[in-house]
Amino acid sequence: MDQSTSSTPSTSVQPPATTTPPATQKIRVIQYGGKYLPVSQLIVESEGDCGDHYHAASGVVTATDGTYVPDPGPPCGYGAVASTPVIEV
């Protein structure tokens, strides 16, 4: 007599993996000429009659849209710190 054992492997049904989109990290910027300039690329200087004001740390800033915004130079760079709010985008 032939005894064959039939065994069915145990399979469990898994729900489809869900992927969570990466959290969008906000960055601190100032607005200048319709562009958002990351504060991390700016320095604060205080020459002239402007008081503390923003300039590019490296001569040009890359805006959040990828365009280059050259430092406008004297007298007040990208704007006075007191009148140019830092925002998060």
C-alpha cells in the first residue's frame, strides 16, 4: 500500500507594503526678488548705513527653485536683517 502524505506549505497572505513618502524638510529662507534664498548660504555684514544686512557667503546664492541669484553688493545686499524676515518653506 502506497501511503503518500500530502502537505501543503503554510502561506500567509501579507497586505501590500505601504510606502510613506519622505518627510519634507523645511528650510529657513529670506525672500528676495521673488525668490527664496536659503539662510544657510548667507552671511550677515554691517558695513555702510544699512546696519546688519544679508550677503551671499560665496558671491552667489542658489534659490530654492535652482536659479542663481548673484549678490547685489552695496549698499544693503539682499536686505537688512531688521526688515527682511526669515521664513520656513
